[in-house]
Amino acid sequence: MDTFASLREIQEKLQSGAVTCVQVVTSYLDRIEKHTHLNAFLEVYHQEALQKAQQIDQKISDGTAGRLAGLVVGLKDMLCYQDHSLQAGSKILSGFESQFTGTAVERLLHQDAIIIGRQNCDEFGMGSSNENSAFGATLNGIDTKRVPGGSSGGSAVAVQMDMCHISLGTDTGGSVRQPAAFTGIIGLKPTYSRISRHGLVAYASSFDSIGIFSKSLEDNALILEIIAGQDEYDSTVSRSAVPEFSSIKALKKCKIGYIRESVETEGVQPEIREKTMEQLELLQQSGHQVTAVDFPLIEYVLPTYYLLTTAEASSNLARYDGVKYGYRSQHQESLDGFYKNTRSEGFGNEVQKRIMLGTFVLSASYYDAYYTKAQKVRRLIKDKTREFFDSFDFLVMPTTPTTAFELNKYADDPLEMYWSDLFTTPASVSGNPAISIPNGFDKNGLPIGFQIIADDFNEQGLYALSREILKGREN
């Protein structure tokens, strides 16, 4: 069966009887089987998905189907789905099953979406390449010698290779936008608090956001419309009204600022610089006012991000000790030794490193020097970002400094790996919504991403500008 460009196309064929929901699900299952070598899925809900499809076929016949009937969704292995395994890409949660379904997932199911499986990711969302998973690396479908980005690499590749129509990932410092850029698809990080975090395994709670992968911009907007909004189970979720995102409106001519450092920094790949400047020129030609802007705090964004997220990780991951659930060490000579052995055997190297860094940052002797100072810098970055939106409608820059790099390239140089988050962390530190859309290819045929950042809760603007850019390329 051919792939589908949009949910609308799927539903039109379902309504006309050209296909059944069972056939749609079967086609996705076949592609998952074909691309097993990419290691995108950790578990596939084969029979369950087919049974759900049969029920939806009956609902379509009865005229009672939900808005997402026919939509096949994959879940990053960080999202709770009741009575299904959840491991966050880690050995420490071996054998654990979710006791409840998270709010975002529940809202998809309520509208008759079909969950087809859970997807590979960097352990606890800590990574930029999907090489840190306890289940092995996910491979980029365009070039299997290269990474798909992280930490939501499995979710991105699943959409890239049409193994599902939509994936829900998580974005703490770029974990949806960066893999979207590396795989040539659309990746949205909404405003922090736009989507309930109930049912999301915590890495860094003041940064974590559920994000959406898709190939269709309209489908991305529809999913956000359905899963966003207040939730009694999450006290941090916004109570702001949820607009009708799926009705993407035409964009008026606007003021767009591009971060000068993002195209002039030496580490930016030449093709990315060229494609970004070409897109800026096209925006100017279409009547938008495009201006270079300096972000004086850009050099502090990445250190601030890693100081604060490792501190929060140290606190959040303290709960995994092998006592009540998950992996338990067999070396139990003492209680203290049991804790140490369980955590050292259950956590991977990257997670252990970040926990130790976070514990150091939070220690009594260094708390004010690092954690408190980083919080103050974060406030300055937030304030400066909001100042930009007093003068500009959007900020734009490349999503990543380079295209997808080779597997194991930074195995011995973690600092270089961290630099791959340079352009995605600003929106994470400030909490602003941001989207990555495709922006051509480099000389090796690897995708390039273009990132748009908007003011708080202006996802409508993100979708409007993204649609204009994407339609402009089609023409």
C-alpha cells in the first residue's frame, strides 16, 4: 500500500471504502518489519493495533469515529501507556509496566488514534544522537552510518520511514527539533506548559516538553490542538485557552530576526549557512522584514542548560533504586552496597555522568556558585528573549550547526556532542515554542533544518510561517 501524505487523505479513503483501517495498520506494520535494522521500535503492539483498527472500522461504519480515526501513532519510550512496558531506554526500568496512561496519550486514544508501539531513545532523554540507549543505537534511514539525532531518534526515524504517521517525542533541550532536522521531517516543541507532562518520565522537569513529529504540518497542528490544554493531574500546565491550531491562517507580513551568531559561528557547516541565508532572502522577497540581531547571552545558554538539567536529573532520578520496581542488582552485601550496585549497573555511562555532575552542582559547597548563578542567568536569558518579541514576531536560525554526523564520531569527545544542541537550547532555556522544518539537503544528501521560535503560546504563528515557507518551496 502507498504511503499517505496526510491524515485527511487517510480518512477520505476510509470514508470512501477504498481502504480499511485494518489495511492501513497492516501497511505500517509491514514497513516496521522491513526497517527492523534501523532499531526505531523497542516494542510493536501488533495484535493490539489490529484489534483497535477493527473497532475503528466498525465506528466509521456507524458514524461514531473520533477525529483521529485512522491515525497510527508511535510513542517515545518516555511516555506512559497503561499496562505497557516503559523503560526510558534504560536497563534500570527492566520489567516495569505503566500503571496509568499519560494525559497526552489518553487524549489521542479518546479520538481513536492507534498506538502502534514504543520507540527507542537515548536513556532518560539524555543524548543528542540516540547512541545512549540500553537497546542500542537507532540508525538514520537516509544513511545508516549516521545518527538520527536524539534523544527522540527512534520517534523521528519511525516517521521518516513511514513506520507510523505521527510520533510523540519529548524535547528537553532540542530532542524533537534536532532529530527532526537530521531526518528531514517536522518537529515541534510547544511552549513549556502547553501540554500536560502527566505521564512523562522526568529528566529535567522545568525543561521537559512533549513534542510532535510529522511530515504534514496540518497534522502536526491537529495533534497539538487535541493534546494541549489544562489537566487536573499537572499543576504546572497552562490554563490558557487552546486555539484551533488545525485552521492554519494566512500570515501577515511580519518582522523576522535571525540570530547573527547562528550563521557566522565557525562551527556552522557551510551548506547550512548557505541554505539558511537563501531562506532568509526568500522571506525578504516575499515582503517580510528580515533583520540580523545579536544575542549577547548566546555563549551562556548551553552552560546554563547543562548546569540546570543535570541538577534536576540528579534529583529526579534518585527514585530509581531497585527497591520497588525495575532492575535490581544481585550483589546485595549491604543496603548501601545494594543501592550503589543497582544504580551503577542499571544506569548507562551518560546518565551516571549527568547525575554526578548534577549532584556536584547541588552540593552545599557549590550550590550558590553554580546552581543559583545558573538560575539567575536563565532569568536573564528569558528576559532578553522576551525583549526580542517586543520588536520581532519571530526569531529564526538553523536547527543544528551540522547535518547528521557519523555513528561514534563523538564517543570520546562529549563536549563536541553537547555543542550539537547549541541552536536548540535557547528556546528550551526560555520556554518559548519552536519548530524545525526541512530546509533542503547538503552535498551528501543529508537533510538540513530551519528553526523558527515564537513568543510564548504563539504556536499558531509558528504554523502560519512554516506553511508559507513550505508552500513557497513547493512553488
